[in-house]
Amino acid sequence: MKALKIISGGQTGVDRAALDVALRHRLECGGWCPAGRTLQNVKDSDGTVVIYPVELRGGTEQTVRFCVELERPHQLIDASRVSTEDAAKLIADFVRKNKIDILNVAGPRQSEWPEGYDYASWVLDIFLTAL
């Protein structure tokens, strides 16, 4: 697999965790932050991982709708049911199976899920360390 690039919308929470972990692992990262970022990040990626707690809502739910409408690969990770280790394995399997070079990571902002940054950071760190 060639070097993975991670993109996100850059909001506080899950999006920001994805970019911070990518930078710590010296991976290329980016994404769209202005209005319309959700759709553009889905379009610009080879697949999307959506990390959320319990239920999909708001912009996180919209991301999944875009993935379905555009028939883009996506992996849902319900943090209330999946350990960080199992979530990292789900991402690894998803990336391998779908031959993903550009991975979009999406999820709730910090104000909607205060624990999201830490959960996403741990999951992505485990995933990237195992690559």
C-alpha cells in the first residue's frame, strides 16, 4: 500500500483528531473546511470512516448520506459498542479491502461529543502504528 493520506473537515472533535494523528505519524493530510466540506471530502477520498457515539446525527449523518448517494465505501464505527482496538482493526480491514489511499475521517464536533477527540485519536493511533 502506498502512503495513506488522511482528510477531514477540520472541525473540533473527531475531524481534528484525525488531522492531529496524521501529523504525528508524518502522513500527508488535508481536506475541505469551508461550507460544503462534507460532500467534497467524500468526493475527494477513496473511502470514509465515520466515528460516532450511539446514533448518527447532524453533519455526521449527512456524511453517511453522501457516501450512500455517491456509492462510496464507508465504515461506521459506533464508539459506544466498539473498543478502540476493534475499531482500529475495522479501519485497517476497510482500508485494505477497499484499497484506500485517501481516507476521509468524519464524526461529531467536540461540543456534540466531548470524548470524540480522545476516542478517535486512540483508534487512529493504533491503526497507523500497526500499518
